[in-house]
Amino acid sequence: MINVGVFGYGTVGSGVVELIDANKEVLKKNTGDDVKVKAILDLRDFPGDPFEKLVVHDVNLIVNDPEISVICETMGGVGAAFKFTEMALKAGKSVCTSNKELVALHGPYLLKLAEENNCNYRFEASVGGGIPILRPLQDALTADKILKVTAIVNGTTNYMLTKMTREGADFNEVLKEAQDLGYAELHPEADVDGFDAARKLAILSSLLYGKTVNYEDIPTEGISKVSSADIKYAKALNCKIKLLAKYEDGESGAYACVAPHLVCEDNPLYNVDDVFNAILVKGNMLGDAMFYGKGAGKLPTASAVVGDVVECAKNPGKNVPLNWADEQVKLSGFENSSRRFFLRVKEDAKEAAKAAFSDIKEVNAGVPGEFAFVTGKLTEAGFAKVKESLGDKVLNYIRAEE
Amino acid sequence: MINVGVFGYGTVGSGVVELIDANKEVLKKNTGDDVKVKAILDLRDFPGDPFEKLVVHDVNLIVNDPEISVICETMGGVGAAFKFTEMALKAGKSVCTSNKELVALHGPYLLKLAEENNCNYRFEASVGGGIPILRPLQDALTADKILKVTAIVNGTTNYMLTKMTREGADFNEVLKEAQDLGYAELHPEADVDGFDAARKLAILSSLLYGKTVNYEDIPTEGISKVSSADIKYAKALNCKIKLLAKYEDGESGAYACVAPHLVCEDNPLYNVDDVFNAILVKGNMLGDAMFYGKGAGKLPTASAVVGDVVECAKNPGKNVPLNWADEQVKLSGFENSSRRFFLRVKEDAKEAAKAAFSDIKEVNAGVPGEFAFVTGKLTEAGFAKVKESLGDKVLNYIRAEE
């Protein structure tokens, strides 16, 4: 019998409990043993809930229970969740989580703690929700040098950008609708300013680079500056605007960044709309492979958490190391990485812009009073300098994905 | 040192040798040891080839070499490849292959042989080329009951159907072009008649069902009956025609089938064009997840073969079982599985067709002399019976994917 403890009986936690009950046959087939939730930690009571008798209020009842070998941490946050995860790992219990904040902040420390205590810390659900991506990168794409990962990992912003594209609506309008529908939070900064995507990218980048990438070091731009005019130009270019989380290990050195990008029709990410997520991986031998699915939601996320439980159950008392060292690294390649840029300037700066950027391609979308164009390939540093020279004549700019 | 033997120095075999040489650092990082090709078995010599000194003509020099622990079988075919794989596994050497014919024919026997000899038989490259799919199904999507797999796994037919869709060209025209370009073989039956897809589906279905699905038992229709008229109707329905390999484990029992299907815009497979492959997996908790990439080619395929080498290298002397028993099963759910059908009949059979099928939706694509429509949901058996009643008035039919 694999006895599981659950920390936090909210959306994902209740999904985990529901899944383990509903899919007991699948779990028995895949682990070779019965899997059962033995206790659920939550401050609240749940009268009438089918699992109300499993709810406990004292974490010690779980971390000191010798029968419980795996714990699902679905509390969220970096306070109690951190402390309880620490306690569980020190007690030799594997912990599986969807808590991207905690993984981005303390991942390598918790991985080391798991190693020292012959158990495992796993977090497939923290990136791309239900989409298997961390495990394929660690276990399947092992013959390739991973040159680039380009990902849509925030469903809220992808939903908003899709709606702006379909309806020609402006950012604030769509945000309000998304909030009314519950797709966006009342304090939507984590999503719309790109911080959620940056945390997920920090986890991905750390596993790819093998050292710890701090999410606060990742250059991050959100989507709040994307306007309906930008969307019009994107359409004129047969592109869509997507919030991309990118990791690249190229000639100019490795870098990670989060920013809105123009994504053209021939890119498989072009068709990733609504709340869907996708991670496009480029290997030096494989070429492009893409992983697509639901990046959030109670049951898809629970599916990834419990997939990790199965892995832990198959390795009792044994640490399976991940490639993520507790050594901070500042990825420094961003300034020298190069790409084309889409730029809009006031009409009276047309000649100045033409002089400042050589090799431009004008774009016309019927927006009056301005001049818009796509630059040739420039480094980030080079672009910033030229853009600076145009001062407040610049209305907006968006990076173009290859 | 992990010494690798390679059986067959053709396209994929030379890709494997090239990859292991080029990506030695990646392989060392992922296995913790140096990985090197020690010998290549081929009947031919390769004067001037950078690895010509590694070529041997006697299989015993590889299977009896105590230093070689893993073998890549990239010969193809089910004759010598079978015999040599058997010899290698009996000698306790793990074998990794891209040979779908051999896996579909003798997979469970070779897996058992590997188990008995404490080594492994692996074949990620046999389905979807470079796309990781078998390992994610076995190792990541372990918390879900897999309800359905819908896959585009044959690049040749997908290329042809894409070209027919873009250019309005007919099957024979496009086939000739594809042959001239080397995308289709001179004897293209394995691809265009769906047998290649059926073999890949047999491997997938066996791993999903846990017992052996014989590819010859899979109802299989190719694309040779797809005409430019069908393509016109598909466009009128905002659909594309795709050759789908499907496994479903639903209310009417499990079944597998290969056939052209109408795939509509809202299905993620709609955008999988040209030679690309994709596998759409539906879990009871996860919902839909899709794996997309290059289903063939020298280096993408080599990437999957060597990914398996890494797994074998990490498990020396230890068999890691796969869920595929050596027990034949006939999946019997096809006749009772239900869907809508697109049907074209001669114009004079319009009233008869309307009477025979209730709940039809007419489709107009400006093709003279005929009447075309989409039926309501019918079982395969039910559809076959009604279609039979219309005799030679039926011009063509194509299944509609949900």
C-alpha cells in the first residue's frame, strides 16, 4: 500500500484526492501497489465532503506517520508550504507539488534535502500544468543538446491575447472580461506582467542549464502595453502576438526572457490559442518538437502531480537525481542575442526612424498618424540604443520570433 | 565507458554514429559516463568514411564483445534484424531500435528475452520518429486512464494530403511528385495504404492495452481513394482530410483503426501539416495533450534511438519492464464504435440517401452530378449496413473525427 498525504485541500489538492480515488486501478497497474490518500492537511473542516474524515489540522500527524511515504504539496505559497515540505523531506517522505513559486524560490535546496534523505522532490505540474515537459526533457530528450525552448506557459495571458486578436478589443476591456469570468485574478499582475511565466521559465532554465536561474534575473515584459493597434499590425504580417517564455543557449551565450512576441503562421506556436499552453523544444539533432495541452485546471494539474507520485512510488527509499545544482548562475546572453523587432513611431519621426534603422520593412495596417516597420536583425543592446535615440517618438515595439 | 554497437550503417545507423560522436558531452552529462561507438555491423565497406575502421562484417564480433553493452539496431526488416537482435539480447546486451516492422511483429517476445537476460529492448524511434511519445505514455501520463489516442504518424501521406489540400491536386498527381522528390517510395503501398501507420498504431495500442495487438487485425484504409472532390468538400466544412491512426478504449470496448478522417479546425491535429507527425492523447483527468514533431529523418530518428541508449546506459544489468504482455488480443470494439460519416452519392440517389440516413446535413462544394452530406452519429456496423443498401450509388465516404 502506498499511503499518500495531501497538504492543502484547495482546487488542486481536491483534484489530487479525487483522482487517486477515481483512478485506483490505473495507479495499481502503474505502481504495482494500491495507492490511497491517508490524510489531508488543511486548516478548514469540510463537513459533508466524501473525504472529510481524512482531514487533519496538525502537520505532524502526516510527517510523523510512518505509513505515509509520499506527500502532495498543493497549498501554494512559500511560507507554510516551504516549512512543511522541509519537514516532510527531512522525514524521508517524497514530496510532489504544483507550487511553482516554491520550486522557483527553493527548488535546488529542496532537491538537495531530498537527496540527503533518500527520497524525492518532484514538480512536473509546476510548468505547463498537465503537459508532460520536465520529465520528457530529463528522460527522453537526452541525446540532444537543447538549443532553445520557446513556450506559452501562462493561460490567462494567452486567453486575453487570443480574445484581443479575435475581437480587435483592447487590453483593459479584455482584462475586465477575463476577471468577470474568473480567468484572470483581481490582482492580475503575476499573470499580465509576466511574473508567472518567468517563474516557470526559471524552473525550466535551471533544469536545462543545470544551475539555478533566479526568476528575478530574467528580463520580463508583460502584455499590458499590447494594444489593439499592435494586433492589427500583427494580422497584417500574418502573425499573432504571444507572450513567450524563452530559453536559448546560442552563440551569444545562454539567456532566458519573457516578453510578447510576434509569432508567424509557420511557427507551431501560432495555433496555440485560448487557455492552452505549449512548449516548443529545439534540439540540435531532433529539430523542433512541441508539447501541447492544458496548462492549468484542477484535474489536468492533479494528473501531473499524481504522475509524480507514481514515479516516487516506484523508487521507494531511493533518490533519483535531477540535473539542477544549488549554484546560482546569471545567464548573460540576452543583451547580445539578436532578432528582428516590430516598431511603431509617430508619423513625424518617419524619416528619423528610417535613418536610424537600416534594412526596414514597412507595415501598413491602416492606423493613422504613425509609421510602423519591422527592423532587420539586431542585438537587444543594439536595438535599445537606436530606439533610445528616437526618444518619445516611439509608440511601441514588439520582438519578432524567428 | 559505454561501448555501443550499431547494426546497419544506412540512413538511421549513420545518424546514430554521427550523433554519438557530435553530442559526446551531452551524453556524458546524461549518462555519467563516456559513450562511444565501438563497432558498426554492415555487409558493405565504407572507404573514406570517418568511421570506416569501426565497420565489421561478422555479427559475432559485436555480440561476443564483452565491452559492448548496448546495441542500436538500425538495419530494418524482420529477417537478419530479428536474428541479430535475438543474439544480442541473449548475450545480455540491451538493444535500441527504430525498426517498427520488427517491434510490431516480435515486440513482446523480444521484451521477454530482454527481461530473462537482465537487459532492455527499447523502441521509442519506432513511433513518431524523434517525437517522445512511448516514454511519456509509460513514465509521465501514469495517473490517467488513457481514453483515446489520435495520431498522424505517417509523414508521406500527411505530406501528400497537405499538398492535395493546398493545390487542389489529385492523388495520383501528388504521388508522382512525392516520388520524384523522394518523399514517397517507388512501391508506396506501405505508406499510402496505411500499413506503416497500422504497425505504429499496433505498437502504441499494445503498450496502452498491455497485451499484443496484431497490426494485421487493425481495420486499415489508406488514402488512395481520397480525391480532389473530397478535398473540396472538406474545405467547405472547414476541415482537412488526415490519415488518422486511432486507439480508443470507450463504452463499446477498445479498438484501433487507421483511416482517412475529416479533421475540423478546432482539433489540434488540423494544423499538423506537411511531413510533421503528432500524437493527441486524451486522458480521463488530463484531457487532451499533444506531442508534435518530425516523425522521420536521419537525425530526429537517431535522437530517439540514442535517447533509448541513455536509458539503457543508466540501467546496466537491470531490466526495466514495459507494460506489453506476450498475449494476443483482438480489440473488438470497432464495429460498435460510433461517429459521423461524410458521404457522396450519385445525384439520382439523393432521395434514397435521404431516406436511408436520417439526420443528415447537406454539404455543397460545387461538384456537379452528386449529392454530399454528413450523417448523424452511427456505429460502424450501422453505417456499413445503410451504405450497402445504396450499392454502387456511393461515390466515396470519409469518417468524421470528433
